[in-house]
Amino acid sequence: MDDGVPDETTIETLRSVLAENAVSFALLFGSGARGSMADRSDLDVAIEFDDRRPGDDGYSEAYLRLCATLAEEVPTSIDVVDVHAMSPRFARVAFDEGEVILGSDQRRAELADEYAGQPPSVRDACDRVAAAVERLREGSS
């Protein structure tokens, strides 16, 4: 790691391990993508397997095998999350700040549209606040 970003050797090893474990898309996000890693920071990686989704037969084994191989091969601690298991809010942050390290920018856009959704509008936020205020008023009556 230099200047708060993972070194190229780490990224290349990460790409290699991901590809060898049937990962078709990977997005580096968090401090590694922002360039603000500290000595004890981990790498946050969102992945999509070629042909497995959370809940599919064999998914848990594939996910655990990937995590174990990454722990053996990559010198930095890595947190792996499947894009298909991310909440919309979490996905929005990851896709907004993330850097594609495996796969295409087109797939990134497709996954972001599917899982991150559109950011809330100012009007939506105002409506939620007004509804919360109304619930508080009703509760105190």
C-alpha cells in the first residue's frame, strides 16, 4: 500500500484469485477505492459469481472457498460481499465510490441500476420527514 491505495501487486493477485473462483465481476470500494487506506485497513470488495447467487445450491461453499483463498493469497485482509446480497443504501455507496477491478463498466451500470436504485429525491426526503413528524405528533396526543 502506498499513498492510501492498494499496490498493483495486491490488486493483480486479487483479480487472479477472483477469476480462478468463478467471479465475473468485482468492485473495490471503501477506503481502498477512495485512496484513504491506513496500515490496518482492509479491502472491501463487492463480487458477483458467474453462475451462483446467494441461496443457490453450492453458493455457501463457493463463497467460503473464495474467502479462504483470498486470506491465503492476498497479504491484506479482505471483506467480501456479494452484490446480490447488498441493501440498496449500501449498494449505492459502493457503486458510487467503487472501482471496477474485474468485469466491465457496463455490468457495473447494470448492477447499480438493479441493486442501488435511484438516490432519494429531495421531495422524497421531505415527505419521509413530514411523515415522521406526523407520527410523533400522533404518538404524543
